Amino acid sequence: MRLAGLTFVVQNGPAGDAEIGPKDEPDAERLTWRNAETKLKAAIDATRNRMPWDTVVVAADTTVALDDRPLGKPGDRTEAESMLRALRGRQHMVVTSVAMTYAPLRQRGETLACSVTSKVDMREYGDDEIDAYIATGVTFDRAGAYGVQDPQFNPAESVIGCYLNVVGLPLCAIRALLPSDACTFADSHVYVTCASHEQGNGS
């Protein structure tokens, strides 16, 4: 969002036990839909009495799906290793669901929502690279135990579809949902930002 020239505030999400994981919902798209809606409600409830009229509230949830099975965030080193080895040299899907609202939709309790899917081909990284990556600690906050944007590990050989979706927030999809007069998001450099990331990423 910063790269697109947008002003934003990060709002803490719901309590950890409010979100569901792959064990609760084995379908990747339904899983991300439900979590995005939960996050949106939590953000609205937390800021209801101090939210500017023209604020757009955006919530998103992303998961990695290998062989149609969603992978959540690894709980420990062993799980992170297992995920990264399973993904190595293979193609998988990344699904992000976005739920958002703005005035006057908020007054009517309505939301706008979409789901975006990208394909990621992972490179044949080595076990030593996996060990070094896990040692950084970032894997434990990543669905599928990786971030496509992490430069040292650089796990993806190519991305087919929206690169920013794999990062976790498909800006173009969000912009496409919003009416041109809804907010300043309509005037942001979203498409330029998306295009600059997609070039050179196999998209």
C-alpha cells in the first residue's frame, strides 16, 4: 500500500483463536473467505467510534494450497521443514480472499469481497537453504512457511497470475471492487505498482 502511495493504518486482527486453520476448513477458498470476514468484523468493532467517514476498511487472508490441501503457518521447525520440502520443485496455488467496506456500506452492514488465485512454481532449493531460512524466524509467520518476497531465500521460480496476491494483498483486485468515487484509493498508483512487481516474476 505504501508503494502505491496510499495512506493506511494497520489494525490488529482478532484474537488468535478466532481464526480458523486447515484442520477446521479443508477448502482453501472457504478458509480464506471465513478468516477475511472475521478480520474485517474485528477491525470495524475496534475502530467503530473513531473511524473517519472516508476510511476504507480492508481485511485479507492468504493461504497456500498444495494438491488442493491448504497449508497454514507452521507451528514449529519440523513443520516448517516439512512444508518447504513438500513445496520444493513443485507448483502450488496461493489463494487470497479480501473483504472490505466503506461508508455508506458500513451503515448498511454491507461488504465487498473477492478471491484471487495465483500459481507458484517453486525452485529446487537445497536443504541447507531451508535450514538457513528457518533460522531467520520469518517462516513461522508465513502460510506454507515461505514469503515469495523474501530476497535471501527467493523461493519461487515463477509466479503465474498476480504476484502481489502471493505476497498477501492483491491491490488491483481491491481497486477493481471500489467505485471510482468511493475514496482516494481510486486515485492511487495501484496498477503501476502491480505491473512493476509482476515484471520479472514470471507473471
